[in-house]
Amino acid sequence: MAKNIAVLGDGESIKGFSAIGLDIFPCDNFEKASRILRNIAESDDYSIIYITEEYYKNTAKDRAKYKERISPAIIPIPGVKGNYDAGTKRLSSFVEKAVGSDIIFNN
């Protein structure tokens, strides 16, 4: 069975993703975002969950439950309110774990 891709965040940032066939889950506060994230992740219908960086950094406790699981992958994306560098920091930590030092960002 094919799994879907979800996009979670404020409505303004994610509305365009529905045009390319992704399932969007707009929310307007962090508590609602946490609840939606748990529901999406536990549903087993989604292999990837994109989440705007603002909500990504404020759902750390909920995301921790899924950190060791292969699916769903929870990936931060920039929102209309700006970039918080969550994606860059996450990529940097993956590179450092893989090769022993940060060869991309040199931090």
C-alpha cells in the first residue's frame, strides 16, 4: 500500500502543497499542531510529514517519540514567517554522525 505525504503548519505556509497532491493539515497554535502531529504519525498512513519550522521547533516533545522510527520521517520546511535554520541544523547533525565531522557547513 502506498503511503502519503503530509504537510503540517500554518495555513498560509502550506496551502500551496495541496495543489501538488499532498495532504495538508493547517493549524493555528502549537497545542493543535502537537495533537495533529501525533494523529498523523500514529495513523500509519504517512511516510513523510513536512512541518513548518515554527511548529517543528515547538513540537520537540511530540517528535521525540518518533525519532528512532523509520517512518514517518518528520522534516522541517521554512514557513512564510521565516527560516529558523531547523532544517540546516538537522542536516548538519546527520552529516556529522555519518562522517565524524561537519564537512558541509563547517560548524
